Amino acid sequence: MDFSFTPEEEALRREFDDFFKVEMVNAPPQWGTSMEAIFGLDECWEFHKRTAKKLAAKGWLSRPWPREYGGQDASLVEQFIFNDVMGYHRGAGVDHWGLALLAPTLLVSASDEQKREHLPPIARAEVFWTQLWSEPGAGSDLASLTTRAVRDGDDYVVNGQKIWTSGAHRADWGFMLARTNPEERRSRGLSFFLLDMKTPGITINPVLSLEGSHLFNEVFLDDVRVPARNMVGEENQGWIASQMTSNFERSMIQLFSFLQRELEELIEFCREPVWGGTVLAEDPLVRHRLAQLAIDIGAGRAFSYQIVWTQMKGGLIVAAPLAAAAKVLVTELAQRLMYTGNQILGLYGQVKESRWAPLKGSYEKEYQLCPGLNMAGGTSEVMRNLVCSLGLGLPRSW
Ligand SMILES: Cc1cc2nc3c(=O)[nH]c(=O)nc-3n(C[C@H](O)[C@H](O)[C@H](O)COP(=O)(O)OP(=O)(O)OC[C@H]3O[C@@H](n4cnc5c(N)ncnc54)[C@H](O)[C@@H]3O)c2cc1C
């Protein structure tokens, strides 16, 4: 395994680095990469959209796509470098749902017409997406979802309810799974739709987090008419489309880099005399905790390299359990970092929006938000199940 990058890749890294260094200076004070700030606060959302436009103007949002749809056929390594730099700078402007989830799905499963209609607006940062999958009775067991789509002429008529729909209140479009075959109770009866969020019959209600922020929504669908041409893939084959994230960078490097930055700032704080002259970095317990985090983040980064290396060699199937393992590793590590940071900061860690709040009060917020990381996009238990069945060859247990 060769860890070095080519001179061209190093130049690209500097270019990304320069961009985010300059742009992130203008981030609103509440910015911190948490989805809750991006979607909950108007000034963060506006900043996110402005930065997205600048990234789009450089062609950086769609770099890994084929040229015919506005991409540059960028390699996995180049995308890895972009994600690495973006994560470290807590970068704005990347629509996670449109770019990381939907675009790869469309590239693999959509018709040419659908690709031409939906990919360029994502590349130009004109349209932002949301994911309408989970329901009150279907999360980990997504295949049991009950939202119904019934064919009526050129449309499907959709009725049901979605929940935990992140950023639905900001989104222009959503991608949705709905049941088109009621006889088939599991995944084979589902279809994958693209839904204009302005369609009559859609009601979006906020679901506020414990600490007051607005990321989540519940979305009610009452006789919503979706044109049949907005179905991706074939009827009742939506599950297959939903699993297609294909040849895209799946190493979680941006989150490991984000944690690296958080740790560096925590270490910096521990070096300075605080609270009557205490230098936290002189405390052996604090030092060992920081060292352990540094070891874990370093190991996580190496694991990310391994994933992208495996993917480059064409091991997309192999990379799937590795990606699931990386998700468990990075989200549980994020929790450890936030909990450890809060222990080190003591009661000051609970202070926000005050001159007494260490590190701009970020630990007060992150401490409350980080448990959600283990659930978003599939819980740690479900990810471990994937590692067992796809990676270790163990029989399925569910
Ligand atoms: C921050 C965040 C953002 C989200 N954004 C979106 C979004 O934008 N769109 C969307 O559609 N959804 C979203 N979700 C929902 C997310 O996909 C679900 O929360 C997740 O799939 C778990 O489903 P659930 O909450 O219904 O929990 P459940 O599935 O009810 O799970 C409850 C517990 O049982 C465990 N469990 C369930 N099945 C198994 C099993 N087979 N083996 C072992 N343990 C099991 C789980 O690990 C969990 O601990 C988001 C969630 C969070 C936290």
C-alpha cells in the first residue's frame, strides 16, 4: 500500500485547502458542520447555499461524475482528497443527500432522460434534496414501510407518512421509497421516486431535537400525484435502486478529518492556562485521554485509506462491509471524543453562548447531538450485521 500522493494530487489538495481556508472564515458563528446548524438556522443555510454555488462554479461538486453529465471523471483518490480537506475545514456547500446518496443512484439506475433532467441542477447547486425513507414503523427494517403509491394514468398517487426527514423544510426535491405492490410485504414491492417537494398534498411538520434545533421533520403525503416518469428503475425494483451507491468514495474520511480538527482544537485549549491558571495538558489523565483519541483517529484514517484503496482496485463489494465498519468506527469515535472533551472541560463544557464557554460552546451542543450519528444512515447494530454477513461470511441473523 502506497500512502503517497502524486504531485498533481498534492497540488489539488492545496487548491481545495486554499478555497476552504478563505471561505470558512466567513462562516456564521454558529457554524460547526452539524446538520442541525445548517438546516436549523437561516444564516447557516444561506452560507451553505452560497458556498455550494462557489463550489459548483469550480465544477467541484460533480467532479467524480462522467463528463456527459457535467462531471470531470475524477478518480476516487481525488474525491478522497476533496472530502478529506472539506471535513478538516468543516466545509460548507456539499448537499449530502443530493451528492453522496442520490447522484450515484441516478448514475447507476436512472434513465438517460432522468440523468439529464436531475444531475445538472445538482452540479450547479440549484436544487437541494432530502431523503424520504424512514417511517414511524420502519427504520432499520426499512423494507416493511407502508407508504403506498398507486398507479393512476400517467401518475402515481402517494399516501403515507415519513419521519426523521432531515432538512425537508429546506429541500426542493426528495427521493422516496413507497410500496407499489401491497401483496409483497418486503423489499420486492417497493419503488423509488423523485418527488418535487412543492407538490400539493405534502405537509411538512418540524420535529425539534432535545436541544431545540430543527433538523428533523415528519412529512405527510396525502393524495400526492407523482408523474410516473419520476420513478427511478422499474416498478417494484426500487430496493435495488436504493442500494446502488456504486463507484463512489465511501471511506468516511471527511468525518475522521473533522474529528482530527476537533482534537487539535481541544489539545490547543488544554495547552493554555485556564480557570485560575490550570494547564489541563499537565494532568496525566487528560494527556492519556488525548493520546488515546489521537491513536484512534490515526487508526481510523488509515482504515479510510484502506477502503479507498480497495475500491480503486475494483473491490466495490469488498468495500461495502468495510464502509459499514468505517461508519461504526467513526461515529462511535465521534461520541468518545465528545464525551471525553466534556469530561476534560468539566462543568464548563455545559456552558454555551457565554464568554465562559470553552471552544465557543461547541461541546455543549455536540455532546447532545452526537448520539444521533450512530443512528443516521443505519444504526451501529445494523452496520455490524452487515459486517457479519457481507464481510465475515456469517449467516444472516434477521
Ligand atoms: C441524525 C439522524 C438523521 C436522519 N435523517 C434521516 C433522513 O434524512 N431520512 C430518513 O428517511 N431517515 C433519517 N433518519 C432515520 C434513520 O434512518 C433511522 O433512525 C434508523 O434507520 C433507525 O431506525 P429507527 O429510528 O426506526 O430505529 P429502529 O429500527 O426501531 O431500531 C431501534 C433499535 O433496535 C436496533 N435494531 C433494529 N434492528 C436490529 C437488528 N436486525 N439487529 C440488531 N439490532 C437491531 C437498532 O440498532 C436500534 O438500536 C435519521 C436519523 C438520525 C438519527
